[in-house]
Amino acid sequence: MDGDAFVGDDIGPWSEIKLEIIRQYAGVYSTIVAKQRRFHHIYVDAFAGAGVHRRKRTGETLPGSPRIALAVKPPFREYHFIDMQQKKVESLEELAAGRTDVHVYRGDCNEIIPQKILPLARYEDYRRALCLLDPYGKQLRWEVIKQIAAARSVEILLNFPVGALNRTVLPTHVDKLDPEDRAQLKAVWGDESWFDAAYTKTPGLFKEETIKASVESLGEAFRKRLHDVAGFRYVPKPVLMRNEKNAPLYYLYFATHNETGAKIVDQIFSKYRRHGLR
């Protein structure tokens, strides 16, 4: 890295909650899987960042998800950190220096996960993985989520940026929807069914109108999609993270084929569902 320039992200309280949830479940997950000696478990961070954050309110530095995962006891057998930004990758490489169990990739997780990660987590080889999918925006493709679900060996914590979609992509009236945004939504959602989740019919003065649905409606539709279409057996009700002004930012989902994991995360999520803030 060049000089002392900070390459991490400035975060608010909602991100600190997300990191605490990751800390809690990663610890429980590793403890349970490590007791089963024939299992080999790995941690995957698809948008890993620099490994460090800065608290907006105070400027205090905080560990990011890679550092949190590396601190988990008992440890995962392997760690795989992915990011597209060179400076953040360099920071991750510094974090991984001298370790043979930490692997850093610069590139698109939509390509790296299917090509390099899923072959390391084959169900029939008694390999399991916990994967954090925390995109910076609309980079994550639905097809990758579906491939992860098909592997049956990977549990995911997934950030779905419903607030950003609601503010910057989805206009109140559908006739103002940008064609490029429509194409991006199809890639994120997987098909055109996002439209029925994002918009609803309502009586107008002269005729029925199509207007934007609630954030909660969109969030529940995506939860059902993770279960019904991607094929995860268990998808607990997610946490809706909100900012200080109570505006919705994103949903944090958990999806798995493991009933025990689903029950544990449901208990963790329940502490934060009401407001999404402490």
C-alpha cells in the first residue's frame, strides 16, 4: 500500500451489527464443524474489502470480516478472500503474509466462486464452507447463488441492497424505469420475476396504476426466491438494516441446507430484526 492512506471503508452502526452477526455465527459454525473430524471447513469472503474499517462517528478503526474470520476459534481449515480492487487486495495479501491457509484472489467473484471455490467444497468429499456475500452494489449474479445452493455444502450470509435499489434503480412509476437498470435487475434476480415483487397494482383516478411495492414486500419475495428457486432448504426471515434516519439499507439473509445452522442464525437474527439498529 502507498504511504499511510486508509484503504478500508467508513462504516455506520448497521455495518457493525452485520460484523457482529458474522462474528457470532462464524464462531458457532467453526466449533460445530471442527468437532466432526472428517469434515474440512473453509471460510469464503466474496467482497472481502481491505480487512479493516473505520467508524464514521469517531474515526476509530475496526476489524473487517476477514480479520474477524481469522480470529475465530477453533480456526477454519482454509480462508479464501476475494476482491476486485487492487489496493484492498494488497491489504489482504499483507494480512495473509506467511500463512499457507489464507488465499487471496483479485477478480470477479461471479467467476472465481464457481471456478476456484466450489471445487474445494464438494459435499461428497466432506467439505463444507461458510460464505459471506456482501456486494458493494449490484455486482453479484443470481446464477452464482444458484450454483452455491446446488453444491449443498455451502451456507451463505448474503447482503441484498434493497435500499439502494429502491432509491436509485426503481422509480415510483414503472414507465420511468431505465432499460439498463432493468437488465441489471434481471442479472441480480435471475429473471424478470423481480418486476412482480418490486411493483404492485393500485386503483388510479381513471385506471389501474402500477407503482413501487414496499421494501418489505421486495425483501420477502427475495427470501422466497432463495428457498423456492435457488433451492436452499432453510432461509430464515432476514434482518432489515436501517440507517440513523430509519431508512432501509439492505436485508441480511442466511441460507443453508442445514437445519441446525438455520435455527442458530434465526436466534441471532431475532435480536436485531425489530429495528436493525442497536
